[in-house]
Amino acid sequence: MSTAAYFDRLYQQPDPFQYRSRWYEARKRALTLACLPRQRYANAWELGCSNGVLTAELAARCDVLLGTDISSDALAQAAVSTREWPQVTLQCASHPEEWPTGRFDLIVVSEVGYYLATPVLALLARRLHGSLTDDGLLLACHWRHRFDQARSATADVHLLLQGDLVEAFAYQDEDLLLQAWSARPTSVARWEGLR
């Protein structure tokens, strides 16, 4: 079964990963949003936006937000989740084969990387780095436990995504790894003149 077919089958259910009902998911979103070093982003991209629950929360912090997903069924749900946010554009795409134009000051890769085999993931990482603005942030969040559909381990995913970027922050617990990287050091205190 292709990856797209796998996700289309999953999204025959209204909320297959229970993003709206599980505390784990709500907490993960809250951690993600709290860790973002900037209050606002000009042009953001959420790769693998799923049913748009995180997308809608990111939209409140973005002037323009692109959400892409391999599943058209997931995107139909995302359209409902983001209907109040006119700055959100949703596109069906398989990455790294299909790629948006432009550069982004925030790229979010959440619960996506481990579905890719190492060579594809390495290509994705290179392309993501090329799509970041000079002061952009690449954020990744992944489940730390192995599961049948995973083609890569979370630690390996994050190592490949980091490449030669500088770590902006990291949070890890028993279940998830949340990290972000940028081309230059990130300091909210410095940006706000506190040091």
C-alpha cells in the first residue's frame, strides 16, 4: 500500500490520531507553540499538516501559512479546521518530490519524518534547508517510540534535519522529541535587548 493510500484510509475516520481529544496531543501543540522564539512569522509552512488542528493554532502567529499533506482526505478536514484563517493555504503534495516555491521563516515538520527512508529523508532535509530564509527556523517534533509504519528512527530523523544548522532549542521526554534549528544562534533575550 502506498503512503498516500495508507493515510487516505486512516482519514476515513474523523480524527484518526485523536488530535482533538488526547491530552498528549494538546500538550504537544502547547509545547510547540510555546517554544517558538518569535511572536509572529511572515511566511510559514507546515509540512504534513494532517487535519489542521496544529495548523489553526499556528495561523494565529503567521501572516501567511502553507499547509501541505499527502492525503486529500486529511486536507478536507484541515480546510474545516482552518476556515476562520484566510491566511492559510492548503495543498495536496508528496514531499520531497513536490515542492512549494518561495522561502519560509518557519517550517514545521511534525510527526512526518519517520515515514521516510533515510535517502529520501536526506533529500528532504537538504531541500528544507534551501527553503529557509536566512533567519528562518526549522522545527521538528516526533514520537520517540518505534511503530510498524516507521521507516526511520526519530533520533536519526532529527540528526538529518539538523544538518549544519544551529540548534535553537530542544525538549525531550519519554514520548516525544521537539527540536528546532536555524542558520544562526537564536536568542529571544538578545532580540528584545535583555542582554
